[in-house]
Amino acid sequence: MKRLILFCIGILLSHLAAAAPPPRIGIVLSGGGALGYAHIGALQALEEQGIHVDCLAGSSMGALVGVMYASGMTPKEIHDLVLNEGYNDRRKILGPATRHKGGKRRLGFASFKHIRKTLTQYIPSDFDSLQHQYFVCVTDITTSDVKIVSSGDRLIDYVLASASIPAIFEAIEIDGHYYVDGGVLNNLPAQEIRQHCDILIGVDVHPDTTHPPVFENILDVATHTLHTLMNSNSEEGKALCNYLIEPRANEQYRAFDFDNFEDIYRIGYDAMRQYIATHPKLAALGNTPTN
């Protein structure tokens, strides 16, 4: 009788386990300029392991990569888009700003003209049309507040605002407010997405480094100043992640080294593969064994 009871309990537990839904996986992607190309490689490594992300959050370049993945593009397709659109060329990205009608100048040295055209071609204009839930972090310089947005029909505007490095790229006006890079106040925006997933993976492409910064031009000064802020405002987001991967492309490259796309992509890919190989619980979330 005792054996029968134990057998029935075992059958019941196995049915309950089979009926349990898989954990909902989220990923939060940091800012970092060209260093954010490592996110594409990290996502590629996750997909090869069979780990599929349900929701995404991001700041700056993490927001750009994140929205493309959220729209349904694969990491390979995002990789190819960068090459096909010439976004491995700094000149294509840093297109000069022009004056609006009436002589009003854009609020930045560089324009988002080319990037906006690309986003309009490849992603929808509203959050609800994305295939995966998506959260974008922006800094509202009108109110001096951080804002995480996940709904509405201004998706492309908010993504561009999140990537707007202050004074370098044009600030984006939305409903009377001006927005810039989300990384200014929150470079790893895990707070909102944490409530919508069971497991949260963080990818920070600008971790602390012992290498002294190199200053060769005004871009280096501006971006290193921003990254000093990013490192300090990322601590809360890091603490909310179950897994934190830190591709160290910043030890070799800088925020505007877009020409080194393939190398930075590979650093992200290798960092994620190595992390998965040493974290069996993360590997177990996939359906493909680690090589």
C-alpha cells in the first residue's frame, strides 16, 4: 500500500512538472555606443544555446539592438543589417545635423536621419506591434527625470531619444518634453522589466576597467564623462539581474569605434558563450547543449 501511494505521488508530481510553464526570460542591455554591438553577439550566443528571450529592456545602443530583436529580427539579421546599412562606418552614423524650417537648429551636432530611416523600414511605429515586450529607457531633460516607456505609438522617437548622447546627437522632442540618452540616469534599466520576467539576464558592455582612458578628441571626453555616470547608475540594475555578463570590449575599443563592429560583436559572442559554459543553470534554460 505504501509503495502504491508513493507511486501515485510520483505520477502526480511528474504531471505537475510537465504542466508547469517555462520560466519567462528577460534581458536588459546597457548603453555604450559602438561597444553596444557586443549585444548582438551576446544574443546570438543565447539563441545558439536555445535560450529564447521573452522581453527586453535597454538604454542607448542597448535600446537600438533591443528594439530590433523585439520586432522579431534574429541576431544574424541584426548583424547583417549593420553591415548592409553601413553602420560599421562612423561617418554614416555621425551625419551632420541640419536646420529645421524657419532656421531652428537641431539640438545636437549629429543627426539621426539615416538611423530613423532604417528603423522606420524595419520596425513598427508602436510598442504593441512588437513580437516581444519591450522597455526603453530615456532621460527627460525637461523634468530631469528618468523614464521607462513600454507603450504608445512613439516607439521610434523614444528609441532614438534613448540613443541620443547629449550634445553629440540631437535631443528628441516628444509631446513638449526633450529627451536624451537613457544611460545618463539609468544605463542598465532593469527596474521595470524585473516585474515581468522570472529570470533576468543583464549585459553590461561598459563595466569598470583598470585600463586608463584615452582622450584624443572631444568625442572621447564627452563619452567618457557619460560612462563615468553610467558605471555609477548601473549598480541597482546589476543587483536585480539573475545573471550578469560583462563583455570587456571597452578594454580595447571606445564608444565611437563603429568601424570595429566585427571585433566588438565577437567579444560579445565569446563572453556570452563562456558565461553559459560556466553557469549550468543558465545553460539548462536552453534546448541545445553547450559545445
